[in-house]
Amino acid sequence: MNLQEKRREVGLEQADLAKRVGTNAPMMSNFENHKCIPVPLMLKAICRELNCEITDIYKPEEIYVSKHKRKGALDEKSCYRLTVDLPNKARMVFSSANLKKHGYKNLKDFMWHCYKWLEKKMSNKKEKATEQDRCPVTHENDIFENISHQ
């Protein structure tokens, strides 16, 4: 059984399920037609609404689900999720190669360092930021100089 079949079995319209889980009908259509997979929190909400398991609506090879939290991971209730619209050139700025060139493992690592840097700056402590707390904002010219001329 897939997501669309399960939704119909439960007797929900696409728009109704979408509203219940905090998305819209076009996105739910994308989920049902395998154009994209819901993020984990959305997937949990869908399963909750359909009273099913993930494997009831997706085949194991379609989705990777880890039941183990990685070491140091924050629990869902203590996380703040952020989505932002940026200009297209942000793809180049946040490319894996560009971030690695400046010492970041990935975009999540970059954002974490920016958050820690800003948190420290806002705390009014007179400590100097350590190398571990660096934020690219302090190195803006280095990071963006190659991008702005492309």
C-alpha cells in the first residue's frame, strides 16, 4: 500500500490530510506521486493522521529511517526549524565545496557555527570568539568574493 491508497482507505481528501499535517495539497500530491519525500517530522505527522507505520506507506528502499538518535542530537521539542527563501546565487554560496573551502562540514555545520557566534555576541560576554565558534559573517569578504563576480 502507498500513501495515496492509505489516505483513501482512511477516507481523507488530499487537502484535508495536508491541512491536518501542516502542508498544502500540492505538496501532499508531491509526496503521493514520489516527487519528494516528506521530512521526518512531516512523515511522523502523516503516519499519526493515517494511524499507520512509515513502512505502510513507503517501501524500505524508498526511504531511510533511523531509529537511533545520533550522539549529541537535540530532541525534537528543543529544536527550532528554520526555512528561508534566498536568491539563486545562494546555491553557489552554500555549495558543499564552498563551505568545505571555508572549514565547514556542510550547511548544517555552517548554520550551527553562525548560531553559536551570534548567541555569544548577544550574551554581552567580553570573551573572544574561539576558532570553533567562528561565523562566516566575520569573514564575509572571503566567502562571497568569488561568488559575486560569477
